[in-house]
Amino acid sequence: MNSNSKMKMHHQRGATLIVVLIMLVLITIMGIMGIRTAMTSLNIATNSQVGQLLSQTGDTPSNYFLNVSDYGHLTQITTAVGQAIALHKASPGKEVVFCYKPTSKEIVDSAFDTTVLIPPDETVASDTKATIDSVYNNRSGFCDLTKDFGSSREAVVTQVAVKVISEPSAAIGADLERGSDQSVGATVAKDKVEARIRITSTAIMPSFSRNNIEEIQKCIGSSATVGYINDNLAKELKGKQTMAGCLVGKGVPVSTQVQEMEMRSRDIQVEAP
């Protein structure tokens, strides 16, 4: 074999090697792109599942209150709603917060496991935290992000705030009794609105945040610190930082749901006055 034939074979081998290397690079690039696409799709699916789980969990406390048929029990001073109504009569604007723990042996919404928060004044900075009532200074109403989960999956923690709505949400006279005629002796049913209650439920998934639990807990509150208010819908609290807003700022997935209820007592007139 002459030298020209040897040189041609070397060129062919070199060209083949370059082609193989290029193909390997292309395959690698395509593989990386495929992995990224799969990870993106998985991330989207995960985000969707997280949102659905938070929404379902956050709705549970509201359903609990709506399904309590015993008006007397719901408005007892030993419950969160009853405590909020009693506090409102003496000092409007306070929040009664508790941790919704359906798997716990503790009674749901018991006043013995609530914390009473006083919202910041209208004139102070928007990021001012709440203060704890000096009389009802129990701190057990704050959820512990390390253990107060709503199910055995230990994924979601739910903080609930109960507040009596101070400002009227309807026209003057809207709460007056209807269908009553006390000038006659007929039996007449009368409805009277005792209070308007606003329930704010915030479902929290702490494991998805890159911040440490201690830092996230500061948004909620604990035995050592006080967190932010949950409800800033009142006119004087517009723009004030909330617990949910603080958590979102720290990258924690949350879902907040607000439910308003009218507490009505029903009397029966059995004889003319």
C-alpha cells in the first residue's frame, strides 16, 4: 500500500470520528432538553396539585362552622365565635385566632386554645405586627408549623381567624326584623342579626419553602413572638401586612379563604304584648 492510500485512510477515520462526536453532542443536547421539559411538566403538575390541596384544606374550617346547627353552642363564650362576639361588645376590632387541628384530641375552636390579637393602629407602618391582648394573653392559638398538621400526611397547616365585622355591609335598616306583627296575637317568627362574623382560613404548606421553619414561624407567631394579623379587610386596616402576605414573601405556598356569616337568633311570638 502506497503512502497516498495510507493518508486517505487516516483522513477517512478522522472524518468518521468527528461525525460520531458531533452526533454524541447532539444526542446529549437533546437529552438535556428532554430532561428539562420533563422537569418543567412535573413542576407544573406539582404546583397544580399543591394549589388544589391548599384550596381544599383551607375550605374545611369554613364548612365546619357552617355545618354547626346548634346556634347556642356556636355562640358560647367557650368557642372562638362566642369569644369574638363577647370581645367585640367591649372592644371592637380584635381577632380571635386558633389552629385548625381535626386530627388532634383537642376540641376544635375551643376558646381555651385561642389567641386574641389586637390589630396595629391605622397610623403606624404597614408592616407593623399585631399585639396580644393583655387580658386574654394565651398564645396557644398560633399553629406550630412542625406538628400542627391537618392530616396524617403532615403537609398542610391551617390557621384560622374569627372577627366580628365592625363596619356595616348593608343599608340602614337591613338588619331590622321582617315578617313580625306584634299588634296581633298570632304566632310570628322573627329573625334578628346578632353579629356578622368573618372567618379567614389560611392553609400553609411550609415544606415547600427554602426558608427555615423558625423564620417562617415569625409570620404566624409562637410562644416567643407575635405574628401579623390575618384579616385586613376593615377600612382602617387597608394595606396592612397580613400573615399570608408575610408567608408569600418568604416563598411559602398558601391559600387564604374568607367566609362571612350572619349570626341570627330566632324568636317566636306566642301572644300579643
